[in-house]
Amino acid sequence: MRMPANMQTQQLSDKETLRYSRHILLDEVGLEGQLTLKRSTVAVVGAGGLGSPALLYLAAAGIGSLILIDDDVVELSNLQRQVLYKVNHLGQNKVRAAGKVLVSLNNQINIITHTQKLDDTNSALLLKNADIVLDCSDNFSTRYAVNRYCIANNTSLITGAALATQGQLMGFDFRQSDSPCYGCVFPQSSDAPVINCSNAGVISPLLGIVGSMQAQLTLNMLLGHFKGNVFITFDALSLKQQHFKMTKDLACKECGGYE
């Protein structure tokens, strides 16, 4: 499903100049930076708790094309944290409902929706035009499939996670040959227990914090403010962040064979 937008010109219209005036005032963005955002394509895999705030801010910021990928439907239990959706969206496919909300927020951008679960068989088709991919999924099989695609295609990857009261944010620039990957930090294991929001719970504002950080890191990457790979943890109760250095694992089964 494609929702057309006013993309006839790669310059800013008068309405866009007014809409993004607070960005344009910033030395860190400016007119050229806003044009960079307009010319960019960002894919968001997962339109749930993390995808909701990330998509809202990416659309508001003026990312020219957003690709939404999710096969799930809106359920009542989602409304505690998935702020894109309202009661009238119950039973609807998430990306279709999300697309309508995002167009109502910003009708100057292009929204492309895919009502499929991403895996190794379709990742090349669904993600092929993305400059950056946001992993906002809630399961390891999708995370590893996204990771493998981004490694193979030198596409920057921003991964977020939130469970109970703990959040994580990781950014990988696969244009760098020595970049670690998601598998370097979390090696795949068939023995790993399946823990997610459905069985462990999650405090709702934490999703907004981590998802918003994913959106901010996306803008940092696109605008040239990204200073290397990053791994941040966040504790919702203490509001403390910790930053960790990541290094490439030469024995990693996901990226060890790539140069």
C-alpha cells in the first residue's frame, strides 16, 4: 500500500519551509539538512510500542519516505503503550492504521506500508530503498533477519528494545568495515528463553523514551552528527543511562564473514 505525497520537487515548498522553520533555524539542521531529511527513506520494522513514537517523530521531522512493516493488528492491550493507535483502530492492521495517522500529521511525506512479517526471504524486497532501518520489532528472529540484511547491504541499523523497566538503544554503521553488529552483542542461541512484553510486562513511557531516541539517532545519522557505533541502556526507575563500547566479534556468525 502506498500513500502518495507531494513529492514533485526535491526543494522545500513555502508550506514546508514554514512547517520545518524550527529545524531550519538550527545550525545543526538548517535548510540543507532539512532537504537531506526530505530526500531520505527510512524503514521501520515493527509498528508497535517502539515504532509508534519513532514513526510520529520521523513523520513530524520531515523524513521524505517512511516504509512501515508489520503483520500484526491492533489489540486492546496495545493501547497502554502504542500511542499511534486509538480505540477505533482495534482489529485493524497496524501499519494501515498507522499510515492514516501519519498522513494526518504530515501529508507532505510518502508513506509505504507492508502488511507482512519481515524475514530472510522478503527483507531484500521490503528494505531495498531504505537509507536507514529501525528495528522496532519484538522478537529475535526478525531482529536477526534485519541485522543480516543491513550487514549485507551496508545499511545503517538502529535497534531499540524495552522490557519491564529497562531499555536499550544500539546504532550500527555498516559502512565501516570494523563495525560490530547485533549478533556480536547478542549471539543467537536456540536455548534463549522467549521473554517479551506479553509475558514480562513493560512500563508504558519507556517505549516512548527509547522510540524517540531511535528517531533522534536516525536524524543524527542523516545529518552527519553520528560519531560511531553506540550502545546505550536506560533504567526507567532511576532515569539513568549507561553507554558501552562495542567491538566487532571476528567469530560472529552474523557478520564475521563480511569485510
